[in-house]
Amino acid sequence: MTLQDWIDRYEAKAEPVHFDGWDVHFESDKGFLTSRVAGDVLFMGDCCGDFAWIHDYCMERARESGCKTLATFTKRNPVAFLRKAYSFGYDVHFDAGGSRFLANGLWYWLLTERVR
């Protein structure tokens, strides 16, 4: 698939992709992801594709960047996200205190994992 194919798939189920200020990584057979470092946290942004590939790529980038935490916001059910993450053996945690409304006016749940 092309990057545009992956973006179309994401936008059909979620919202418009925003690349401004985010690093973009794409592999035609795996998907795409956006990420950025803020202090000692690597944030995973818009992404679509192979869950394990996205997570493992971001975890490696977090290690290389000296980050202590891998984090992502989701507007989807956080329990379902955690269930999927746990099924892969990832130690992801729900952060109620960090969950909030973002710039688009929608509520997002914050999920974090210690970089290992």
C-alpha cells in the first residue's frame, strides 16, 4: 500500500491526519506512524497499520532519543487499547490525570509505558 492508502484507511475510521510538527515513518507493508519527542517522552501520534511494528518502532526510537516514557493519546475506548497492548505483552498504563481535551475539542485518553 502507498502512504496515501494508509492515510485514507486511517481517516475513514478516525480523523484527518496531522503531520505538522511530527516525524513520519512509513513502510508499505506495515503502515505509517507519526511521533515526536517532548522532553523525556516520545509521543506516538496518528498511526495505522501493524500494532506491534508501530509500538516496537516507537519504543526503539524512544530508547535512541533517551526518553523515559512512551505515550499516546487515543479517543477510542482505553480499556480495549489496553487489552490489545497486554495481549502483545506490553506494559501500558492508563493515565487518567493526563487525559484531556485536545486542540480539536475532543476528549483523549492518555496511555503510557516506561521505556525499557
